[in-house]
Amino acid sequence: MQGGMMFARLDDSPMFRQQIQAFEEDAETLRDKCLKFYKGCRKYTEGLGEAYDKNIAFASSLETFGGGHNDPVAVSFGGPDMVQFAIALREIGTYKEVLRSQVEQILNDRLLHMASIDHQNGRSSEAF
């Protein structure tokens, strides 16, 4: 026993146990951050879904109000321009829906996976 105290196993050393505890605390902090970010992403995707619905509803009302090219009253106050604007709104709504879908698939699912499954894997590998 030269040079200090010898331990029967490496995982008996206080330094090792301290390191493990620090890793566990870091993992718990990361898990908490992932869950908070996940909740924020869920709210964002819900907002994007609502925005899409509102865009489409507004575009439909513009199309109805704007009438067609054959309606002389609608043509007199710019109905065809309103219809073009409605088409642009529908396109913007489509992009919002694509963004919502991508955030849900790429971010939300991965964050939830990281916060739940990966955290459990880290806990179960402790026993080694």
C-alpha cells in the first residue's frame, strides 16, 4: 500500500463515486431542459396548427367576398386581386403546416425520446 490508500475496486473510490454523481446530476439537468424545450415545441406546433386553420378560413372568406372574374360588382372593387391574395394566404398556410409537421417529427419526437428513453438507458447502465 505505497503512495496512499488502495481500493478493492475502482468503483469504490470516492473520486469515482463523485464523478458518477456529477454525471447523474448533469443527465438530470439535461432531461429537465429537454422536457421544457419539448413543452415549448408542443405549444409552438399547436400555434402553427391554429395559424394554418385561421389562414385557410380567412382565405376562404376572401375568395367568397372577392367573387369571381365574371362578377362585375366584385371586379369593380378588386375582387380578382383579393382572390390572388387568398391564393397567397393558402400557400403561406401550407408552409406553416409543413413547418408544424417538421417541428413535430424532427424536434418533438427526438426531444421526448431523449428525455425519456435515453435517460432510462443512462440509469440502467449505472449498475455495470
